[in-house]
Amino acid sequence: MNTKQITAAVVLFAAAGAALAEAPYPPETKFVSTKTRAEVLAELKQAQAQGLITNGNNYPITVQPRSTLTRSQVISQLKPAATDSTYSGA
């Protein structure tokens, strides 16, 4: 009796697994490119020249804006902040 029940359960589970395996999730959609290989390579070279492409795990890529201040202007801005600090330590 036990072997009949075990066999029936195995057949039932196999049928349920096969039924679920038929429908891929997410549904597959065919990809159609609208660009040529030359256009993609040109975009890659442009992105590499701008520093937007990295090797390794250095994500996210952020482009640092260039400063318009000179070194002496930055130092003069830092001097008042160093003397008027409200930080009292831990």
C-alpha cells in the first residue's frame, strides 16, 4: 500500500513540476537592434573618452565637475571655517 501511495505522489509531483516548467518567466521577447555594429563601437569609444566606462566593480560612475576656484580662493574660504567651528569633540 505504501509503495502505491509513494509512487502516486512522485508521479503527481513530477506532473505538477512539468506543468510549471512550460511557461518561462518573464516571457521571452526577441531583441532587435536598431543600431549597426559601427554605431555601437563609436558610442563605446566616445564613452571611454569621456571616462564613463570603467573596468571592474567601480559603480556607479560619477563625473566630478571642474572647479572654477583657484587654490588661494579655496584656502581663503577654509580659514574662517577652521576658526569658527562649533564642534566640541566627542
